Amino acid sequence: MRILVNERGAERLLSRHLWVFRRDVLSGPDEPGLFPVYWGKRFLALALYNPQSDLTVRAYRFRPAHDPAQALLENLERALLRRQEALEREPQGGFRLAHAEGDFLPGLVVDYYGGHIVVQATAHAWEALLPEVAARLRPLAQSVLAKHDAKARALEGLPLYVRPLWGQVPERAVVQEGRVRYLVDLQEGQKTGAYLDQRDNRILMEGYRGERALDVFSYAGGFGLHLALGFREVVSVDSSAEALKRAEENARLNGLPLKTVEANAFDYLRELERAGERFDLIVLDPPAFAKGRKDLERAYRAYKEVNLRAIKLLKEGGLLASASCSHHLTEALFYQMLTEAAQDAHRALRVVERRGQGWDHPILLTHPETHYLKFALLEVL
Ligand code: SAH
């Protein structure tokens, strides 16, 4: 059984993009699974296939293999090997062990939280392989949880559930990150529990000192905890009361002071401006405002607005740490947005560091969807 794609589908795979959408699939098996992809008689790739999904073909290997499942699990092996040293060095740390397409493991995310693993598979063909995946992960952790509650699964025709694949899954795990520790709600948190992609950027905050810092879109305290080591006052802002409750617990766990404000960031920044407040450092880590290409224009304006407001709130020489996790807002557009925000605020922005997602979230240049996080540290002048 094989998948046949048209010329456009073939061009994508030949250029080493991993996806072929349904419109470019000529024929294929009736059931989801792992199959070879052909353009006429030419072998192109091995792929995870789901005829029910618009994202029908997700390639994971560009050479044939006798056992397609084994070949896919070898990619997992390679991904784990790349993290091995970090896990040995920091068993209490938090790392992404598998970054889906970035590790040639389409639709599979595996996150490690201080001895506990959370798996999230959003491509149909993984479902049958879960026992093998769990067996491979077992020696690395005390528990392995399938957190299969992502909406993307429904689009694939997969059931939604959260269930242990191995071991006793505690309600929470404790992760050491730089000089702070934080709790991860394994069963109920956002995504797989935390945002590991910003780990190194959060640790970067430990190098700064000052009077007042503001952490906007704080989730469970992430950046704020690190800032509280060096700033006299740190305020965490989020619209989720749940997230802020966690932020307060995390602050107590570290014996660090953290003020929390439950508010819509757009309104709150405007209020601070009206009140004439000023800060030495502001972090902006908004959710993906652009979910698709269609809402990019609206999203661009939203990013620009929060950045413009933050720039106005910063003291001369203050630091803006600004991020975007929308893949659709490219790096070029991200810096254009920051430039326009600075121009409108009549302030100059000097680049201190241009950064992105952590090393354990690898980027494939030929599959740009794997590059989503931009992070800029800027000095406001
Ligand atoms: N900085 C965090 C991750 C942030 S995730 C970390 O490093 O862990 C984005 C957060 O933005 C979520 O917690 C979400 O609840 C919050 N959020 C979304 N829309 C918001 C809004 N309009 N105002 C304030 N917070 C918002």
C-alpha cells in the first residue's frame, strides 16, 4: 500500500518540507498508518498518513525502510540521544525530549518535567505506537502521562483523554530552572503543563538587577520568578486566575516576593500608563495572536499595541523582553513590528540580544513551521 501525490506534493517533499495536504494527495490507503509516499514510480518519503485529516501526509524519513514503525522509533531514539547529556546533568530540570516535526517526529511532543514525562500525540498514526513509545520512555522517568486533550486530536478523528501510560503520575512535578524551582500541573496545566521553549530566555533574566519589573502574560510566574531574584518589586500579569494561583505558589516555593494582577494585559498596560507608572524591565510573552495566516494583520496590530504600551512604560535605559510564538509572524515581521512600535513611541530601541526557542526545540529551515518563537531583549533609549 502506498500514497500517491501530485507534482506539487512531490515538490514539497523534495524541498524537504514534511507536509502534503489532502488537495495534493492523488490516492492512498483507506486507513491511517505509516506508508511510503510516491510520485509516479519515484519513492519520496515514509510518512504518517491520515486520510481523514486535511494534513494528510507528514513525512518522517526520506529513505525507504523495511520496517516503517521501527524507522519512526529510531527517530525518537535520535531525539532522546540529543537530550541525554542534559538529562544526566539536570535530572530535576525541564526539557523537551521530542519536538515533533523538528525531530522528524511529526505530531509528537514529549516533555520532561523533573523526572516525569508528558506525551502529546496529535497525528493519528501515533495512537497504535503509544505502547512502544511509552516503553522507550520508561527508563527515563518515574511516570509517563498521555495528555491527549488537545483540540488538534479531534481534527484527526482521535479521542480526547488524559491517562497514565506508565507509573504513578503525581498531580504535580517540581522543575529546577536556573536558580528557581517551579511546579508543573501535569494533568491540568496549559499545553503539556509548562512552556519549556522559553527556559533559556527566562534564565537570562537572572543576570539583571533593578527596582521594578513587570511580567506580562506571566502564566505560572515563569519570567517573574527569575526577575524576583534581582528586582525589588515584580508584578505578574495574566488574565487567568488559575495561572496566577500557581504563580503565587511558585513564589512561596522559592521564598520570593511576587505581586500578581489578574487583568487583560491591554487594559492593564493602558491603566499603568494613565497612572504614570514606570518600570526598569518589562517582559511580554503573549499567546499566539495569529493562529492562521488569515488573522495575521489583526494579530500584528495586537502585538504592536502591547509592545508600544510597554515601551512607553519603560524608564530611559530600561529593558524590554519581547516574544512572539506565532509561526505566522515571521522573524522579519516581528522585528518590523518592534521597529514600528518604537517609532510610534518616539523612542530608540537598541538590540541587546536576538534569541528564539531553546535548543531542545530544534528548527528545520526547510519546514518553517518548526520555527515559531522569537525573543528580543531590547534597551529603550
Ligand atoms: N510567560 C509564560 C508563558 C505565557 S503563555 C511562561 O514563561 O511560562 C501566555 C499567557 O497569556 C497565558 O497564561 C494566558 O492565560 C495569558 N493571556 C492570554 N490572553 C491574555 C490577555 N489578553 N491578557 C492577559 N493575559 C492573557
